[in-house]
Amino acid sequence: KEKSYMAMLKSDLRNLVTVQETYFADNNLYSTFAQLTAENRYSPSRNVTLSTANETATGWSATATHPGLVTYTACGVYMGTAPPPDAALSESGEVSCW
């Protein structure tokens, strides 16, 4: 089951990257997670908790967790000028788990 939870987290984060990049292409800035969810552009999967940080017009970072994780704690991604949510992330736009 944990493998499916990990796949779900990675998929949710990749979808967030796609939505943010589309928003950036249209507006020349990144959106906030609150705005994306309010406009029904993005919502995480059931039982996935997504938290964002460092949200600015030039970058953002996000961490996703699921209560069924045992081996891993979370997955994350960052874009633009935002610092990564974990040292395991080395490249902007790359989803990684720790």
C-alpha cells in the first residue's frame, strides 16, 4: 500500500507543478496554493495533506504527506527562487521523497 501512497503523492506534486507552470506562463508569476484551490485549478488526492511555503511571485515550495506512509515521511518539490523543503531536493521542479 505504501508504494501506491508514494505514487499518489508524487502524482499530486507533479500535477501542482503543471498547474503552477501553466499559471506562470499566463500571468508571468506563480499563484498561491489558496488561490489555485479557490479557483478549482488544483486539489490534492483524498487523504493527502499538501502544505506550501515560500509562496512568492517568483517561486514556491510544497510538501505532501499521507497517513499511510511508514518508510518515508513526505515528498516535496520547489520551483523558482524558493528554497527546497528538504535537503534531498536538488533541482527545481524535481519531486523527491524522504
